[in-house]
Amino acid sequence: MSALWRINLWVCGFFALVTLACMGLLVHQALADVERELQSAEAVVEYLSETAERDPASLQPRLTRSLRHVRVRWLAPGETARLPVQNGIDGRLGRLLFADARHSVRVLDLKDGRRVQIAVDPRDEIDEVWDSLQQLLALCGLALLLSLLTIRWAVRRGMGLLDELLRALQQVSGGQLNVRLRAEGVPEARQLASHFNHMTQALEHARADNAHLTRTLLAVQEQERTHLAQTLHDDLGQYLAGIRAQACLLRLVADQPATVERTVRELEHNCEHLQQGFRALVHDLYPVMLQHLSLAEAFGLLVEQWQMRQGIECQLRVGLQLPALTTSDKTHLYRLLQEALTNIARHADASQVRIRLQHRGGRLRLLVRDNGRGAQQPPQPGVGLYSMQERARSLGGELRILSRPGAGWALALNMPLEVS
């Protein structure tokens, strides 16, 4: 059942209750009025009866024809007196209203030989009550009709907006994010259209950003694979080829002690470079030190290596009694700091970096700040900022990146810690 039909049923039920209540009040008031009217009519019947008995000529049909609530009926010889009977709705209404009412009937044999019946007749009162009920029903019916038409007009306008919104949502669910609603009509409709258009615009921008980031991530992935292949081929491969050649040379110069000694030294040198290359490669792929060192020690080693490599002063302050973290959380924090230092080296043009890691109030806070040139927040974050935001989200924390031209960059991570 549609919303319009449900509203119509509720309105019809409300009007039916109001109409029944009004009819009940009307009938209750009619009973009191009838009682008073019939008492007056009984007095009239008594007066006419007494007058007709004293002076039969004074009781003329033309004088008694228009009396209310009193009926004067002349009887033929041998005719019996009877009360007026009503059928149909008027009769049922009369029996409902006047079942307990008194019906005074007088049959007089006048001195001039005529017979007359004088009785109280409530039909006039029944007609008045019935007319009032008809007027009440007509008024309620007209009010109900006007209300239903008004509700239909208002709901149709609202339903038109909902139908348009439903079609737009179906298009959005189908991937058409360029759909827009017309900002017209009542203020609520304009506000709804404005919010919907902002939502679809944000979704469209988010999809464009995701597509851009996906392309960038694929490009970064290819660059990493290319770098890995070049490292294995050009650096480690050459050392392995040299070691193999030197091993073959040892067989040929076994009887030349000086050459053997020089070849062994070259082998040791190549093996050392090969080991360093493998360590650097493994470190780039995964920080193995996190499995053996605490988070503070891993941070200290990372900062020391970065400072030596970049030539930028970097101070690290780590609070006491840091909580124990899972390997996954330690990896996210380590990579986040590593990415922040990489961005500083590439873009900040800084000469000093301050890093602070502390545990306070059931939360772990990481602050990274430099004294570089700073900049306005980019309209679209790159892969580095996006990866840091995703790592902060994985940690369940909040990452804030603040910058101002000439005031450097500040990165603040605030993450909750689970209470065991």
C-alpha cells in the first residue's frame, strides 16, 4: 500500500471518529430539546381538549392545521383512534429518539356529534433532527473531500520529489555519478537537492581521486619492480658473476699463492657488498628489525640512518614506558614515520626535524615537525599522504597534517590504545 493511501485511510478514520462524536452530541442535545418540546405540546393538547369540550365550534380545522408537535384529526363515525406511524429512516430515528417519550392522545366526542383526536406528534422534531444530521454529514463529507484533495495535491508534490530522488539514486547505484537534482520548489526540496548534488559531486571526485591513486599506485608498483629487477641484475647479479668468475680462477691459480690470496680478498669484498645489498633490499621490502627491536629502538635506528643519508639534523624524543604493540601496529607506525621523513627530504627543504613519540592518557601520540618552507595543503593528496592517512585509519587513530608557508610542516598522529 502506498503512502498516499495510508494517509487517506488515516484521514478518513479521523473524520469518521469526529463525525460520530458530533452525531452523538447532536442526538444527546436533541433528546433534551425533545423533552422540553413535548412537555409544551402536552400542555397545548390539554388546553385544546378543554376548550373543545366547552365550545366545540372554536375547534376549527383551519386553526389547528399548522400547529407544531400537535395533530388534530377528525374521526369518521366508527373509526378508531391511532397514533401516526412513520416508516423508513424517519421511523427508525423516531423510535431511537422517542422510545421513552410520552405520547398524549385525547379522543373527544363533542356536543355537536363530531369526534376528534388530539395527540402529541413528534414528527416535526424528528424532521429537525434528521435535517441537522444531514447537514452535519454533508459538512463533514465536504471537509473530508477538501482534505483528501489537499493531501493528494501536497503528497503528489512530495512524492514527485521522492520519485525523482529514487530515479537519481538508482542511476547513482548504477555508477552514473554525474546525475544532479533540480534545486527548485519548496525550501525543503531545494535543501534536499543541494545535499544530494553535493553528495554526488563528492562521490564523483572520490572516484576520480581513486582512479588517479590507482594509476599512481600501479605506476609506483611498476617502478618498485623495475628498481628491484635493476638492483638484482645490475648490482647483486654483477657481484654474483664476479664471485663465480673468481671461483673459477682459483682452480687455475691453485699453484700461485699470491694470486690465490688476492682472489680470496676480492671474494670477501664481493661477498660483503653482496650481503649489504641484500640487507638494503630486505629492509626496503620489510623492516626485519621490528621483530627483534622495540619500537623506540627501531625509530632511533631509522632516524640515525636517515640523518646520515640526508645530512639533516633530526632529534628524536621517545617517552618512557611505551606500551607493547602488535607487530602490525609497529609496522604501520614505522612506515608512517618513514614516509613522513621521505616527504621532508623531497619537498620540505628543511634543515632541522623534531620527532616526538609519547604515551599519555591511554593514547599514543606521534609528532613530526620540520622547519622547512611549508606550503598550503594540496587540493589532492599524493600517494605519500594518502598512504599515511590509510595507515592512521588502520591504527584507528586520527592523522592531522598542518602547514603554513614559511612555517614548515607538522604531522600529528593520535591513536587510542586497547586497554587489556
